Amino acid sequence: MHNQLMSALTALLATCSIAYADTTVLGAVRDIHRGGYGGVIEYHWTNTLVAKPKFSAGWAGAVHNESDDDSWIGLGVSGEYSLSDRMFLEGSFMPGYYSQGATDLGGNLHFRSTLGVGMNISDNYAISFALSHWSNGSIERWNPGTDMAMIRLSIRH
């Protein structure tokens, strides 16, 4: 049931997002505590909430899958702060649905917070390094949480 739901939600996010998102983010992920690895794809609708010269914020959606069959899909907000013409800080917060594979994180509702630093390599591409934390916010009795390191490529459409 969980795999079918995750597949349906992933397809829905991909279908809706590709047509309207202005940024696609592809990332390689390493779980710092548990040693797992995986990938993430995100869609960002930048400037939909805030559009300032050095700061933009908007809606975002993400799908994350790991080699041990853990997966997560979420929707929330993302922001980017320009440090210079090339360098930037990025962050996001997304509540989402966690489907347990080999790792029990306590329940299905999990919040992902991400902070990163990046560099624009052209008008359409950027690379970044980010750290993410997943937690159920102690709404479940078991809340081990987990942290991940990500290398990301942003493609601006």
C-alpha cells in the first residue's frame, strides 16, 4: 500500500510540477547517521511568495528515495539569499509523508528542514551542498530523526 501511494504521489507531483516549476533540483543524498544513500528531485516555484533583489522565496515540492527503500514526499517553502553574483544560501522547510523501508523513523508524518550553500555556474545552472534533517517533531513516541548531506544541481527553466 505504501509503495503504491508513494508512486501515485510522485507521479502527481512530477506531472503538475514539470509544467509550472521554474527550477528543478536534482540531488545525490548520503544519510549521515545510517550510512544509506539515495536521490532527491525537487521542484521550486521561486518568487511566488517573496521577490526581492537579494532574497526570493516560494513554494517547493520534493521526492526522496533511498537504497534501503525508505522514501519521502513533501510540499513546503524554499528560499534563496544571494551573497554575491555567484554565491548563495538556500533553505527549505517541508512537511511530508514518510514511507518506511529499512529505517523506522517513527510514523509517517515527517518534517524536512534544509540549509545549503551554492554557486551559480551559469544563468541556468547552480551547484550546492546542503544538509537536511528529518524529524516527526515528537508527535510520535519514537523520534530518532536523521540527517543527510546532499550535493545538488539546480536547473533554472
